[in-house]
Amino acid sequence: MTDDRLSRMFAALADPTRRDIVSRLAAGDATVGELAEPYDVSTQAVSKHLRVLEQAGLISRGRQAQTRPCHLEADVLDLATKWIERYRLAAEARYRRLDAVLAELDSTADSQDTDSPPAQEAS
């Protein structure tokens, strides 16, 4: 089930407009109209983006009098962060192993250079 949630989250964040909406909601709650202002699209188009974000669990919509402000569910982003971190750590471990192998090869090459007599120049 976590993979499905993660897939929905990454699919929702695949769109640049939705990523921008998420970054704007990180600064604070906003209504659909406020979120639609900088875009050259209809309020209905922004509402569709918000619906995708809501289905992915990234935002929620409240109710304050006549407005329905959108709220970023930042704790849901922890799921993606943990998933990414797991693979970052694995890649880091591979790079450390590669560094160790390269350092060993380098020290082996240095010791071979020291053991061999210097090459004589041809006259």
C-alpha cells in the first residue's frame, strides 16, 4: 500500500504546476483563487490540479466561512523523503566502496613504481 501512495505522490509531483502549488502552500494556506492568480489558466484547471494533490494526500482542504483554503500536508512528504534517503544512502555506500578500491589500486601502483628501477634514457 505504501508503494501505491508513493506512486500517487510522485505522479502528482510530476507536473510543474502542481510542484509550484506545493511550494506556495509550504509558505501558508491559500484558497483556490489565490493559488490560481499567477497562472494563465482557469480556476477550474487549478481545481483539477488541487484534486490530484488531494488524492495523493499532499494537501487537504478546510472550510472557513465561504472559503475552502488548501493546506499542505507536509508530513506526507516524509514518505517520499524516506524513500529517496534509502537509495541515497545505498548509492553513498557504493561510492565509498569504489573509493576504497581506487585508493587500494593507487597504493598498489605507487608501491610498484617504487620497487622498479628507474628507466634509463636512450642516448
